[in-house]
Amino acid sequence: MLRLGALLGVPVLLLSLGGAVQATGATSVRAAHDGGWYTAWAESQQDAAPSPLRNQSVRSLTHLSQGGDAVRIRIQNQFGTEPLEIARGAVALSDGTGPAVRGGTGHTLTFHGDRSVTVPVGGEAWSDPVGLGTEPEADLAVSLYVPGTARPGRHISAFRDNYLTPAGSGDHVRDTDGAAFTQTVGSTYLVSAVDVHNPRLRGTVVAYGSSVVDGTGSTNCGPGCTTSGNNQRWTDDLARRVTGELTAHQQFTLANAGIGGTTSSEECPSEPAGVVGLEAAPRLGRDVLALHGVTGVIFFYGTNDLADGCTSAQIIDSYRQVFTRLHGEGIKVYVVPSTPRPSYTDQMNRYRWDVGMYASNQGSCGGACDGVIDFDQVIKDPVHPNSINRVYDNGDGIHVNVAGQQAEADTISLPLLLASTRH
């Protein structure tokens, strides 16, 4: 059994301040690979929550792609409007029934040895390692108590329920029955990544893109289905393939860094104001490079670029900028060409063809990327190739349903992704 004292420390510098801990500003470069830590779950922050937290507790459920003998938690205040004080935090295994957790699995979080931490606006903090054993597909409940008033940063679409206690209700982070967590939200507040410690793993592959990565459509499992939080995004399906089809010595984590509505290029004239600044290059540092053990990225951008008025030249230029930066960090890039939409004009489809030809050049973007994943071929309608196959269509002509998510995951070559990992 590995002793916690042997684990490496947190990857951001934490300074004592008045008996609490003060976190640093946001990381802008990829943290070094260290001691068997890999990011097994992520959801990128994208804006501030509509209402502030006021002396209340938050419980978020994070679905781990791999397990290990310890975990550590990333808390962000990227879009907060004031310093974020966390007076107490805890982790435990979910018992699978809403906000309740399994008794005997709870552990208090510390930050550089202190139970509390203050995260500045635009900043982040990673917890100290916690010796909690987890398995692949474990649901880890992260509970955080905000004693004052703060408007938290969030990831809008969790595709599962997360929980709050009422304003003014105080500290309930170590509650096991979950009864105090009476408010349900569809977003994820405060926590944006979970690492697992597992030296047997070979790397982390990050899916990076817009809503087609984030998971829109993944709760549409057919007529009469109302399931939420069913972990049926294509990245979840792919993680299950990794654990089910690869040997014990070939395992790696999957992390999802999708944000709905975003573009790759910063130059699209019709880009909505709410996602300006969340394009592929500006958020790459905090949402991909700051994660741990990253060896590969599945890059799935471009569908919104076309809809928001970008040309193929602008899209390809933005791809090259990101790919160059990732390669500079020793990370391999696998590109998904833009998928069809019936609402695209003829000119948009010509641009989409250009981007697809760029990606397919020598199967490696002419040497600028490391492989192509053909979701566009998998989900297109065989009779109307500029539309999604009706059996996969979520109903909006843009996103795929649960069957489509599985079809996308099934088409990915695991040996291709393994080529990015450490041997």
C-alpha cells in the first residue's frame, strides 16, 4: 500500500495567510507529469452562476473514468466576482441515490494542510492528496462549504443533477444521508477536475471542443426516457471501452473539456457574446494543459465556427495554432472533422469540405496532427450526407442521441490513442 506521505504535493503554490490558505492565480502552462497522478474527470468552467452562494454547502457528483489509491480535487474561481472562501470540503463515494454518500468513505479535504482555502478571482486551488480508493466509473461526491457570500464559477451543462443546501444552512459537507441538500442544479459549481493517483496508468486523453464534446444529446435515450446523469456521452462510452477492452498495462484516463456554443477560431463574426474568450486557444492553458498526465487530445471543433460565419481558412489557422502549442508540450492531437448540419448553407458545406480535406491530408492534417477520427462519416445520413442519420439525430440536426454517442465511441481506434501514451 502506498503511503500518503510518499505522494507528491499539490501542483499550485499555496501560501499561509491568517491561518487559512491563499490559492494562486490560474495555471497557464501544463503542470508536469508527477508521480502517477492523472486527471480522471473534468468539466471546464465557463461563466458565473446566476445566483451567489450564501453560507451554504454544495455537493457535486464527478464520474471517474479510472480509479486509484488516492484523489485530489481542483477548485476554480475563474469566473467568480469576489474571492472564494471554502471553509471546509470533503469527498466521499456516492451511494447512487441522489446526494447521499456511502458511510465510512468520507474524507475531509485539506489545502497545504489547512481545512480552509481562499481562491482569488481568476484563481484555482488543488487539494492535498486524500487516501480514498476508487474504481473506474466511480461517482465521487465533492462537498464544499462556502461560509460567506460568493458567486461561484460553474460549468453550465453537467448532464446530471448536483445539489445545494438552502442559503444560510451552513456546513453540511460531512453529511451522509444528503437530506440537507434540498436544491437541485443541472450545473457543476466550484469543482472543475479530479485527479486519481494510479502509477499503472499510461496517460490522460482530453476531449476538447464544443457541445458535441460536452454531451448535448447524451440524455436522449429514446421515447419515454427521462434519465439524467446517465454518463452516456461518447467520452463516457470511450472510457468504458478503455477499461473493458485494453489490458491492465494499457489503461489511461479520459477527461472531458467541452463547452457548449464555443468555437475554435476567435474571428467568427457571429460568435455569441456569451462565449467570447472561450475559444480553443484562449482556454487551452487552464482547461487542457493544466490537467495532469495529458498525453493526447481529441480535438472536435468547427461546427459552431461554420454556423458563426468563419471561413475554412480561419478555422484551419486556429487549428494550426492549437496543434503547434500542444505538440510543443509533447501532446499528440487527433482531429474530428466538422460533422454535418442541415442548416448549413452551400458555402458553409464547401468550407466544411475544406476543413475535412485538411484533416484527411495524409491522415495527419499534412503532418500538423497525429490522426483523424471520422465521426462525420459515422453519423452522416447515407442518403442526405449533409444531415445526421435519423437514428442518431437528437432532433436538432446538430447533436447525436445516446445511440449516436455510442456509435462515435465505437469507431475510435484504441491503438491510435495508445500511441500517445507513455510506454
